[in-house]
Amino acid sequence: MGVTRVRTPVSAEEQSTARERSAPSVGTAEPISLTPGELLLIVVLGLIWGSAFAVIRLGLLAGASPIAFGVARFAGATAVMAPIALLRRTPLPDRRTLLWSALLGGMLLIGTYAALLYVGEEVISAGLASVLVGSSPIWSTLFGLGLLPMDRMGRRGSFGLLLGFAGLAVLFLPDLLRGAPGATWAALAVLSAAILAALGATLLRRIVQTPPNAWSLTSEFAGATAFLGVLSLLLPGQARLPANANVLLSLLFLIALPSIAGYTIYYRLVQRVGPSRANLVTYVNPLAGIAIGILLLGESPSWSELAGFLLIVLGLFVVQREAARPAAPRPQVERRSNGT
């Protein structure tokens, strides 16, 4: 047995498919040009997804345990999304796509992300959580460099990543200086949620060759429900879900808006303007999370949260500008395959 080298052209279809799974990713060569209606959709989506952080914390403060809260949310989202897919006559993906959507999307991109985010939000503010999760495109860029052959990074992009990491350091600095290990570990849990979500999204882009639709999203919600359900049984104290008004209203909100309406709007944006421009919502989410945390929970953002947010946003802007620059022609890539 030997190793042969096969030079294969990268088709436009392969490039398009790779971009379709880039929810947290930044950067394609698409120019940033939006109509007022498209810009409004991005702002609305940012408000919907940004509001989730404050609403999650509201439910947790009302007595829900993090894992049980996640189980109830995604079970409800599965129960709503499946009939939507049926009524819209959405084409059913192949079994491989559904399986990987449940495993990578459900367990990693949604399930593990939700578990770590909810655990962290028991301690830290919704605003800080939204800023930490806002770093997800930075991690998507790094994972893309290693896992996606189409992704490249130049000096400007590297500088943007450094700015993003500086923003993360600023976010952790106050708790480290005052010796608050509980808050530091909670913030690390939320940051880990962002990192794992970015990894899950990048792996889906690499493995799944079809764009996501209502059925694949249903599979992801179902996978997350099963994963979190098992986790709630294994971990003590994680099956608590009191039926008070704040918990119930939080669940209804999270199912109807961030889960169902949010993803529906996002996929519509991707179809209309492409993933690069749709992902401008990345800039809106943390700002909405901070603002709604102030309005709903009376939070007061610290100087470190604001400074960290600005550095992360600036870093993302630099990375996106670098990715939008025309790349040198790469008509062929080298693949390796085992010969017999």
C-alpha cells in the first residue's frame, strides 16, 4: 500500500457548500451591501438572539437548574420545529446528514454549548455571557484554518485575532485581580461554550455537504434534548424545573423566539444575502445582550465588559476585512488518498 497524490479542482458547488454551514464564521469575499429591509432583519435577529442571555438568567434566578432548563427548551423547540418542517414540505435530508446533525449539531453545537452557558449564567451576568459568546467567530476562524482547506489568514487577520484575545483577557482581568474563583470558573464555562460551539459548527461545515434546513435543525434540537436529558439524570441536582411564572415565561420565550424565529430569520437571511453578510448579526448580539440585561435584570456593565466588547468587535472587524480581500487564484488543491 502506498500514498498517491491526486490534484483535484475545487468546484464552485464545494465552495458554496462550505460557506453555507458558517453560522459563527466570519469572512467570505462577499461585499457588504444590504438593503434597509435586510439590515432591519439583521438588527431584529441580533435583538432576538441577544435577548436570550437575559431570559436564560431570568429563568435560572427563578429556580430552574441549568440542565433541566435546557432539556425543556430544546424538547419544546423539537416539538414545534418538526410540524413546521412537515407543513412546509421541507425535503428530508439523507440519513447521514440527520445523524451528523444530531451528533455534532445536537450534542456539541447546541447541547454542550447550552449546558456550559447555563451553568456559567448561574453566576455571571447576562451581559458578560453575551460578550464572551460573541468571541465565537474568533474561534471559528482558528478552527477553520486547521479543518477547512478553503480558509486562509493573512497578517491583518492575525492582528484581528490578537485584538480579540486581548478583549477576552480584559474580560477576565477584574475577577482574577480580586481573587474571585467562582466568577472566573463561570466565565471560563461560558467561554468554553463559545469555543465548542465554534468547533461543532466548523466540523459540520467539513462533514455535512448539504445546507441546513428545518429537518436538520429539528434533528439538532432532538439530539440536544437527548444529550441534556441523559446529563440531567447523571448529575445530581440538575432535574429541578419549578413551574413558576418566570420559568414558564422564559421557556416559552426561548422556544418561540431565539430557537424557532431566530433560526428561521437567519436561514432566510443566508438565502437572500449570503452567510458573510448574514453573520453581521455577530456585532449586534453582545450589544443587545448587555442592553437587555440592563433593562430586564438591572445589570450594570463594568468597564472591563465594555472594553472587552469593543476589542472583540474591533478584532472581528479586522478579521472580516482581511477575509473580504480578494485572494490569489487557487485553481487546484492537493488531496491525499490511500491507494491499494
